[in-house]
Amino acid sequence: MIKIKLKIISHLIYKTGFGERDLELPQPVAIEELLTKINLENKIPMVIIRNGKVVDLKEQVQDGDRIVISPFFFGG
């Protein structure tokens, strides 16, 4: 069993139904699979940060990771 902290930013909160949550997973999963588990489609432009660094969708979450998912922000 692994435990991670997950933080969702901006309008993505409405898709997941939460802003911040501690999750327990039976085993490490790819970021891409994690998105599916929390009802986010990877078609939405977003940045995913694990422990302060941008990650690829194929990377695995590990016990103790802190994941932040944010949409891209732009404008002037």
C-alpha cells in the first residue's frame, strides 16, 4: 500500500470533486492511470508536478509523493 498527497488546482477541482486529498493505492501506478482514477482526462492541457518537479505521464507515483495537478495558465 502506498500513500500520496494529491492537490488539484483551479477549475480541475470541479472535474475531480476535490481540491486536496490523501490517497492510498494498492501499488505504484503511472501518472496516466492516476488521472483516470480521479476522473481527469489527459486530453486537458495541464502540468503535473511530483515532489516539486514536472513529470511525464508514464512515470510511477511512489509512497510519500506529493502530486500537484494544474491547468496551464496564460495571458497577460
